[in-house]
Amino acid sequence: MNAPLFQIGQAIVCTNDDFTLLLAQNPAIQTPKRGPIYTVRGLYDTHKGFGITVAEINNAGVAPGFPEANFHESRFAALPDVEELDLAELLEETVPASY
């Protein structure tokens, strides 16, 4: 089996938030939405790849006696790395030194 696309602690976004089938099975499950940034909390090896749980959603108590609902990794994308900017350098480039 291939390695998971993401690592625990990695920031991701949901790219496919259509969980109609899952919610039909259990409408109490909280699901990721497009837009917010999520943090990978857990990875689960499934028969069709890896499932993900995120730190911002906890479905552990939704279906007692069953594993926590997880979401297939194909529904997510990693956030691109953002370089840290030095504010002083940025200001020097954009504000004239004198008038």
C-alpha cells in the first residue's frame, strides 16, 4: 500500500465536502467543510487508502461501539508552505526612504 498523503499535525483544507452518503447513515456526524483550515489528528489505514480525522472535529461519541468516523484523504489538499517574511525588509521595499 502507498504511504498516506498527509502527516499527523499537517495543515490541510477540504476540497470535497459532499458527505451525503455518510450523513444519510448517521446525521449526527460532524463533517469538514470547504474553506476552514484543519489539522490532521489521526490516520487510519482502510481498504481504499487512508482515512483522516482532524483536530477541529471530534466524532468519537457519535456512534458508541464503532470507530470514530474518518474522511478519505482524497477529499483534502495540503496547504502550501508559506515563507516567513521579515516585516522590516518588506517595509523597506514598499515605503520610500524619504520624500
